[in-house]
Amino acid sequence: MTTTPPVCDYEGSDYQTSFWEQGGRAYEDRAEEIALRRLVPTQGTLLLELGAGAGRNTPRYPGYERIVLLDYSRTQLQQARAKLGDSPRYIYIAADIYRLPFRAALFDGATMIRTLHHMADAPAALAQVRRVLAPGATFILEYANKLNVKAILRYWLGRQNWSPFSPEPVEFVKLNFDFHPAAIRRWLAELGFIPQKTLTVSHFRLGLLKRWLPAGFLAALDGLAQLTGDWWQITPSVFIKSTLPAAAAGEPRPASVLDWFQCPACGQTPLHSQDDALHCSGCGQNWAYRDGIYDFRDPLSA
């Protein structure tokens, strides 16, 4: 199996509760909801939610007929399944973004929110997203911005040794990266994505403001400030909506979920259902399906 970069694994984490529900981030959550409401298409067929976690953002994609929630952590997906249920609208996938287990040109939409900042090789991850998106598809990406006001001030005051103005990513904590807006735009352009809209988010991510002002009020102000995103990007979080060029209609999307998959080890498609697992006839690997989650992280032992 091809070696891929290290993955930030939230297995067993109470991230949804400790970070979002009890971590004082109601303002950030509401600001992101405003951004997604502006960017997400009003209708679509099949959406890939990369880094779906416990399904915090999943209800914010109401126009899509079906949503594939993908995360590396099974426990995060179990929390999402407990929240969203077993509706045929949702498919739960545990997988490595660097080895997406889908055939090419499958999805007409994808989101990657608060996920790219864990990618040690961001261009490789984005290339995988490009591979599985169909012509004309929409991709909404959020990234952590190194060119933010706080980083600029700290650099000028000599309180950090890395420059926010240089294009390379900075790893400020293990497997946590900030990216320069110019680098993100370049990587997307090299993959053929056409930028449509950029929003700057979390303008008021300051502890003092969050303690003294209501989250809804701050989020409303943030919603107004987000509209400057096409002009400059100096906030800690940036959302960018891109599309792929449209093309003549190709082969129709397979109706069966099983026919959507390709083996992450060898690329063989389709896979075949066999004893609560998916079998690859190309390399002989078997991939688990248990508790409503397809698990493509590591093959089952022979």
C-alpha cells in the first residue's frame, strides 16, 4: 500500500463537546454558518463532506440529495450517525483523505471545513479532491490563514520567528498548519479550479470581545465583514468557493453505493460485498463495513 503523510486522528476524542459545545466557540460556529449559507449551492445531487467529524456542518447542506460524511476517525462518525441517523441520505466513510476510496468524477460537490490545516501535504490532499469531483462541480474550502492580523503584529513585534508574508505553510503545532492565501489560490488553479467567491471569517476571534459581546451579535458583524474577502484576506479563517469547468455529459453516476467505491490500495473498481466487508478483486484486500460505517483506513487481516 502506498505510504501517505501522517494523519491527525481524532479517534476517541470528545472534540465536538469540548471544542464546540463547551469551548466558548459559539461565535465562530455561527460565523461559519453564515459563510456556508452564502457559498453552498441551493441544490445538488451528491456532496462529499471531507473531515465531517461529528456532523456539525452536515445540516447546513440542505440542497443536496445525498451526503457522504468522510472522516479518519470512526468515533467521530459514530457521533455523527447518532445525531443524523441512518437515513439513506447519509453515507458514513472512515478513510484517509490522501487515499480517497471513490471512483473518479463521482461528486458534484465537496466541502473541506477546518480540515486542510491538518494536511502535511495539502497539494496532495487537494489533488485527491479534484480527482473525485465531476466536471462543473463546486468545491468549498476553508483554510487557516497565516497572513492574519495577529500573526502580522506578532512578527513585527518580534514575538514569532516565522514570517506571515512568506508563501510556505507553517506548522505551529504538530500537524496543525497555517497557509498563505496566495499558495492556496495557486494550488487550486494548478488543479483547474476556477475561483468564484472568497469570504473572510472570524474577524472578531478575541477572547475579550467574545466574553463581553453576545455571540449572535458578533456573528452578525462578522457576516457583514465577510464580504470583503475578495479584496483582502487577513482573518484567521478564509472560505473559498471554486468550481470546475463544465463539460459534456459523461457516464451517469452508478445508482448503487457499492459502485461508487474504488480500492484505496490498488485503485480497482468496483468492489464487491462479501461477509460484511467489501472485497477488491484486484489486490484481494477486504475493507470492513460495520455499524453503518464503511472503513477504508486499513484492510482486514486475511
